[in-house]
Amino acid sequence: MGCSIAGATEGHIKDEDGRPVGILSGHAYGIIDIFELPDPDMENARKTHRLLRVRNPWGTLEWNGKWSDNSEEVLELYKEKLEDYVKNLKDEDERWKLTDDDGTFLINYQSWRDIYNKMFICIDLPSFWTAIRYETCWDATCSGGIPTKMTTELLKRWAENPQFLLTAKKDIEIFISLAQPEGRGKKDKDGQYLKYPFTEVLRTVNFVVMELSED
């Protein structure tokens, strides 16, 4: 799941007093988790705090309001309960620390609802679909690039790019995607999180689907 705010690309959202809240408009955020914490001080035992764990893909610049890293809720009131919650996370999430400047932050549902106005949900493909994954790479022998001119030499070089032949023997639905390891959550040699657009690890990729003639 993800969320964003309609508006100027990477524009700073401000509170009623004109102070930046640490969230950008025109910028996609990942929703990592949604959970509830009981409120022990409330007479109503059913009262809970509805929280979201959100991540800025830049790996920095976080929400600074209620339930943020340095807020009273995180540092004092619910520190022990939140630490227990973190301990119970899946292995891949245990690297997250409550007060790390890593782009990951907690935000209560009411604040999230008031600030964000778009939510995205990625739906898994049906379980009866069959999936096949191929791994390859571009190196000195197969980086043909894009043919900037329709010359025989450039077309032959372009044909050296990694390619796969697919034959459909009946009418079927096919979903094709191309992915490469990205920079979110990765650190440089100095131990700092890489920042968008992750030029240290991401490469420009062109993906083409073509129909072959019988010859």
C-alpha cells in the first residue's frame, strides 16, 4: 500500500502556523504497516490508538507531528509498548528503530487522514496464475542500448540486449514486468542511507515487447 498528497511536486506541507510538518506533496510514500495500541489510561478499555507506519522512499525527511520519532508518545508515553511491537516484527523489519532518521515514521490515523488524500493498493495476481521469473543482466557483451539510427550496425548491436522468446499456444492473459534491485534501505560506504534517485545503484532501462513475424 502507498499514499500521496495531490499538489506541487515535492512541496513541503505546512501546519496552521506555517511550519513544515516533514511531509511532501506530489511524492509517493509506502505504507508498511497498520496497527493499534491500547490506551491504558482511558476508562474505556476498548479505546485504542490507530497508527500507520509510513516510509519516505528517500530514506530521510520524516513526519514531525504526533507519534513522530521525537514526539512525547514515542519517547515517553508509549515507548515500552512500541518497543515490544518492534520486537515482534518480521525479520526483514527488525532493522527499523523508533528514532532512526531513516525515512520511516509513525503517524496516527487522524493525522494521516487529514494530510494525505490519495491511497494506493497493489492487488496480488490471482492464485491460479502461473509465474515464471528470469534473471539476467547487462554487461560489456550485451549492452546494445537503443538504436538511435536505423542502421544495420546499430540494429545488430541492439539485438545483443538480453531477450526472451514467448510463444502463446492459445488465447491467454499475460502480465510482464521488468525489475532491478533498487536503493531503498541501502547504505553507502559511510553508512548513510542512499537517497533518491539512487544513482549509485539504479540504471536507466528500456523494456520493449515486440511481435515476431513468421520469418
